[in-house]
Amino acid sequence: EIFRNRLRNFPSLVNCCTIDWYNNWPKEALESVGISILKSSNIKVSNDLLLKSVNIFQFIHQSVELKSVEFYNILRRYNSVTPTSY
């Protein structure tokens, strides 16, 4: 209740803040998202090709996550990799 009142008195605490909720996605979650996206599309492929494509998506996504860490260490700039860009 105290926190809620504080937010009402100082709305910029919410409006001007960014919460860093980006964590690395586990392989299983990336697989689930990839399968769901490919199955919901109109692409007709065998299950074997679908799983191989999802494995490539996972590899690329996780490689970009690793390079994003290097990018931050060198330039001190963040690059967020989210499933939206997956």
C-alpha cells in the first residue's frame, strides 16, 4: 500500500523506468516457439525438416546471445535478443 501511494505521487517512477527482464532463453523454450511458429505457417514440410529448421533457429538465436555479450563487453552497449525477433 505504501509503495502504491508512492507510485501515485511520483508517476515517473513507472513511466520513465525500464526493467531489464531479458534472460537467456532455454533451448526447450526456443524449440517450442520455433515449432509453434512453423506449424502455424502455411509451410508444408516433413517433421524431420521442421525439427532441423528449428535446430538452426536455436543455434542462430543462441549465437547472437553470445555475441551480444561480447558486444557489451567491448562497446558497453546492450543488444537484446527476444523471441519476437526469433
